[in-house]
Amino acid sequence: MRNKIDLRKLPPLNALKGFEATTRRESVREAAEELCLTHPAVSYQIQVLEQDLGVPLFSRTGRSLVPTAEGRLLYQHVRAALEMLIEGAETVRRTRAGTPLRVQTYVTASIRWLARKLPDFVARHPDVRLQLSTCAFEWDFDESSADVGLVYCPEAPGPEYRWVPLFEYTLKPVCSPALAATLGPAPTAAKLLGLPLVEIYSEQHNWDIWFEAAQLQYLTRPAIVVDTLAVALEIALEGRGVALVNGPYAEDDLAAGRLVQPVQHQVTCPGAWGAICREDAYATERVKAFMDWLGGLGTPVPQV
């Protein structure tokens, strides 16, 4: 059994909001505006807190209010505690009936892989509403606006996250059969330099990595640079260029023969595509169900 919390040792809790805002803004006036309080009200909160702790928390330097060593030490704990309380409250709020399970991923991963599979999850879990948000440039999992993410991580995230690797980050070129035929009967990586290559400007290094692994220099940048792999694949399907795939996002087109891999050379990079959520969120039934479902869709990859 856990020991009883000695609530008598708690500082005045309401005063902590004024202390946190004042420390962060280095101004009682700005803290008061942020908290919709009066200047004297925030000053009084700080005074009450200093009396309770028996130490000064601020010193004045010109017009700025600078935290003392004790103030800086307290701020670390107060900030962490408030963030933890907010996260806990948000976790509980998101369990309310009817609240959508927020899923974050990239545009290409959504369009060409995840979106078409989501109805299967809903069929198994009709009580769970899903809200899918996509982005073109933000690669990091945004836990403030999503419960679960399908993202690429170059290495395993910290212990506060549940991470399920799904696919290796393997770079391979794809193009239309007609464009591949122009390479002749014995295509090589070097011959690809003579074709129109489509580059994604947030992943320009990928072509460099691919050619470097083939011991070639990629010096002439392409005429077409796009913002997502989904756009690059559309150009490839039209037979107008070669796209460099970094995941399972062209498998249907390859299987149907709409796209081919003109050169067998491919490169597997560190990291993996995977499902991610906070460990505390995984304890909720619907997040666990979605994470486990995603895990069942992937292919075994080494833990990164």
C-alpha cells in the first residue's frame, strides 16, 4: 500500500499558477494579463508562496523580475507538475464517450496506406470515432494534438512513449514500365542519372543516400521538386519521372504493374516507420486497441 501523502507540506496551490507565469514572463504585469488577474492579485500570490517557503523567489533587475536560485529550483518542479497534471486531465478528457481518437501521420502515409485501412478498424471497434490529421512537413509526433501517430523515427523514442516499428525505411526507385524500358535490357544505377528524377524538398538527401550507396555522385538536381511523395508518385505513374519510395507506399501499383522498380539497387536506412503514443495513453482501452491493430498491419522490423 502506498504511503499517505502529507498534504500539509503542499505549498498554496493556487499561488503556483501566478508563480509559474511570472517566472516565465519575468513580469508580474504580463503574468496578470495572461491569467486574467490583477497585478496586485499575482503579487499577493507570490508573497503568500514566499512566506510559506520562507525564501525570496524573485529579485528585481531594472524593470525585470528575475528568479532567485530558490525560485529557479522551484520553477523546475512546478512546471513539471503542472504539465503532468494537464497531461493527466487531457488523457481523461479524451476517454469521454464520443471524443475522437486523434491519429497523426504524413500526407503520403495517409493517402497511400493508412486511410484505406481505417474502415477495417472501425468495423472491429464501432464505438471508437477516428479523427485523422495529416501534414506534409512536420515529422515529429505531436502529442498535444494527437493520441497516436504513424511516423518515421530514425531511432527509438524515449521510455515515456510506446513505439511499435512497422516498416523499414527502405529507399527504392519506381517509375512507369514505359520509362523503365528506355534504360535498355541491362539497367544500372548509373543509367538512372539520365532520367528525370523527382525530388521531395524535405527529403532531398534521400537521392544522395541512394546514389552514394551505389558509389555514384548525384550532382545535377532535378527540374521538378515536390512537397510530398504522393505527388512524386503521381508524376511517376504518368511516366514523366522516377520517384524514390521510402516505405510501403507504392506496393499496390507495383503489384498491378502500373509501376516497376527499374533498378534493383535499394538502401535501408536507420530507423523505421512505426506507431507511437504516450505510455500513459496506451493504458486507455481505445488507444491500446488502435496501437495493437496498427502493429498487426506491419512487417517485422528490428527495434530502432
